[in-house]
Amino acid sequence: MNILVCIKQVPQSESATVINADKTWIVRGGHVEYKMNRFDEYALEEALLIKERLPDVRVDVITFGPERCRDVLKRAFGMGADDGVHILSHDNRYNDPGTLAVQLGREAAKGSYDLILTGIMSEDMMQAQTGQMLAENLGWPCVSSVIGLDLKEKRAHVKRELEGGMKSLVRVTLPCVLTIQAGINIPRYPTLSKILKANRKEVKTVPDTQIDPLQSCEVIQYPAKQRAGVVLQGSREDKARELARILNQKNIMR
Amino acid sequence: MENRDILIIGEHLDGKLKPSTLELVTLGQRMAEQGTRTLGLVLIGDHLDGVCEDAARQTGLDILYLRVPGCDYYNGDIYKTLIQAQAVAWNVSHVITAHSSQGTDYAPGLAVRLYAACITGVNGLEQTENGEPLFSRAICGGNFNTLIRSQSRCTVLTVQPGYFPARDHVDKPGQVSTETHECVSETTQVMGMEKARAAASALGQARIIVSAGRGIGSEENLDVVRRFAALFPGSALGGSRPLIDMGWLEYKHQVGITGAVVSPDVYIACGISGSSQHIAGMNTSGYVIAINTDPHAAIFNVSDLCIVDDLVGFMEAFETLVET
């Protein structure tokens, strides 16, 4: 059985990120640290658990992005992934998920995969679209928001998370795409020996293709404040005193 | 039912119309006010006569009930097939769905089938100088909003809950038309539902909720948050989803769309960045206080009082102050 996991590199934190001068995109200030998208870690872990459970399972990873994204494939190798493809992109702005899903689909079609896993969304762009679109491009079924997975008789038996703690139980034929929700497992850390091996591993790099996007980001702005948003000033003690005064006024202090 | 420009897909649960459907209608109406667009509301499933009448009464829109015998639960494959056919038949400019476990499940695949742009998590509507709609959506954990322009003839939207409040009751109910489709999925079967685990009763009752997020840094620091919460009698401890996913807190503490939706008098968010899924679970609280080291954290946009400081340092200082 062959499994492909789509992973993305995202910034560790957005705290130094600001809007650029012409308000068309963001600029990440200072030294930016990157990591594997948290939801993709769950997807990769789920694939690795299947590999441990069943015989003859191969787990490949694929990513899309600039040069630096090679690191996220190395991390995946460190966790136990077998092989990796890097679709090297040049433009690092707002990507229409549709154009990304087409390119992932082309690469995925070259392997004989039975199952493709993605995180439910990326932490930075929060689209929650790529997996579902990839499935459609391949003509495969897709189930999103998966928090339980079992493979039996050429089918995936999955538990989907709905609102308010409800879940639905879905049976879907293979091959299929599943988008994985956080909490399905506890992702492992890469091991030192695997990281060392990963450094010697070849990453297959393919160029990206220009595809006309169906949507574009025209303007970027800070969200409007929905409440007063009074910022407490002064020293830590000043702020603590002011908070105590406000809470006393509301009569909720002991 | 004659052709409509905007196809709105309503949601229902346990034989009731979901309130989010009314928010989808509000967005549709605002778009109709921008240009000349007509709206049609579609409901899919079985045994929905009551739901459809209720929807027609509450929205004043004509309802198309696509009845699928035996389709008791949401099935993404069936939804995609039926909505695609309807969107093509009406030659629609937009499909509006909820940014929910259902809407986000089928909208992107539907968009591929319709060669449409898919804009997810829409939280605002603006327009260009030529009156073309621009849809706002959050990125980077809610720190920024992007204004997105569609470049396709048809556009599929998923609407973030809480941003397009339901409009007032209408006098004249719409008409319900029913079409029955025998539709089964070869690939996807929904076997059943699992009800929610025990309701988060402590959160539901509490006048004050102190919630912790990833910004607390380590599991040990939860004790600092617990001591802080103990300063307020009758308070309950909440948490954002990542803490529950990491196993630091039990599910019954989870605040957000996938956990408990709460509305206490005072909500104190400690080290919570403010993801849309969390905000939708606490935004109706009476008074919101946020403590976070990052001055740009999205939680501050929905806070009455903002404290930018190191969380543990601040809480300990507050405790010392109160104890003396």
C-alpha cells in the first residue's frame, strides 16, 4: 500500500508579521523560524502508524513552496517518511488553492497511491481546500476533518468531527483523500538516526507550473476591532492593579 | 422553480433548521443589494418538509427541497452531485455555504467541478469601484484579513459563522418546491452518528471563565492559570483546542465551535491567539479580557480589555497583589 502525505512549511509564529507598504501582502520581519504545519504533522503521523500496523506500506511526502521548504521534507524523513517531492515555487504570495491542487494532482498521479492524507488546513492561509480539490482532480472521493481512521477491505472507515463534539462515521472506498483534524494521534518527534539518514536522502525537485488563478488577493488589512480593546498601560504592577479594580467593579473578585 | 443567481445551501440538524442558514441568507441579501441578483435557498436530505416550511417562513425566500430518500445524514458525495447539477441548471454566479464541517467538506470539490473560485471562511463583504464583490477572509490565525476578488464566472463561498447576523423576521413566507432525486453514492456511505461526549456543564453554568491557550508555554503553567482562576469564586477553567489536542486538558474544558459555545459575564483568555474557531465559541461573552505577549494577537480584536505582557509573570503579579 502506498500513502502520500501533503505537508506544508509555515512560520513558527506570526507575531513579527506586518502588512507591506502598498497593503497588498504581508512581510515577515526579523529572523523567521519555520516549522511543519501542525495539522500536517497529524496527517504524517497517521500515515506512519498505518506503516507500522500493516505490511508493505510506503509513505511518501510532497510539499510546495520556495527553497526553504526542503527542510520540512527532511523533518518528515526524520519522522519516518520514505521519499519526498518538492514542487519548487517562485512566487510566495497568495496562492489560489486550486492552482496548488492541480500541481499536487499531477505529481500524485505519477505514483500509484492508495491513500492521500493532508492536514485539515494550513495554519497560515487557513484555506481548508487543498485536500478536497486534489481529490476532485484525481476523481477520488474525499472525507474531511478525520479524527479516527481504520483501513479494512479496500475501504477507509473514518470518524469525522462535526460541531459541538458530534461525530459521523463514514465508510469510503480506496483510493481516497482524507484531510486530518488535530487530536487524531500524538505526532512523534524525528529521531536522530533518521535525521542523519535524511540528510543523505535525495529530494526530487520539480519546477512549479504557471496556472491562471481563479482568485486574487487585492488588499490586506488588519481586522476591525469588534470590542473596545482598551490596552492597559504602565508597569506590570500598574496593569495588575487596574485589572483588579475593573474586576472588583464587576463584583467577581473573592 | 425558476432560475436564481445565487444558490444558498441551508443546513439542518435533527429536523431543525440550523441558525447559520439565516446568516448565509444575510450575505446573499447583501450581495443582491450590491447588484441585481436573485436568491434561492436549497435544502438537501429526507423528511425535511417541516424544516423547509420553517426556512420559507424565516427567510421569505423560495425554497427548493431536494429530497433524497434515505439520505438521513450529510453525505458529501451526494451533496456535491446534487448541488453541481443545480448550479449548472440555474447557471448561478455564486454558491453560498456555511464554513462548517459540511460546507468546508464539499465546497472545494464542488468548486473544482464548476471551474469556480472557492473562497472559504468569508467574514466580510466589500466591493470594488465597479461594484464587483470583494470577499474578506482571515489569514495567519486571524491577524489579518485579505480582500479576495474572484476571477471565475461562478464562485463558491463558505461563510464564517457570526459575521452576517440574521435579519428581522419577514412577513411573507416563500414557496417550497420539492424535487425527489434517487441518489446514492458508490464510494461514500455514512454509517451513523456519534453524539457529543458529556456536555461541558461547568462551562455552561459559570459566570466567569478563565481559558488557557498555547501561549501558556508548558503544561506546568496550567497550575498558574488554575491558581489565577481560583481568585474568582464560581469560575470555571476553559481551554483552546490545541491544549485539548495535546492532552493537557480534558475535552470538557474545550471552548470553540468543536467544543463548548459559552457566554459568561466575564471571559478571560490567557495566552489564546484567537483562531476563528475559538472566537466563535466565546464571542457572545459579556466582557472579554485577553492576556497575551503578542500585541497583534487576533484575540485582542474581540476583547474589551487587552493586557500585553508575559502571561505567567503577569498572573503571578496579580495573585501577589490580590493576596496582600
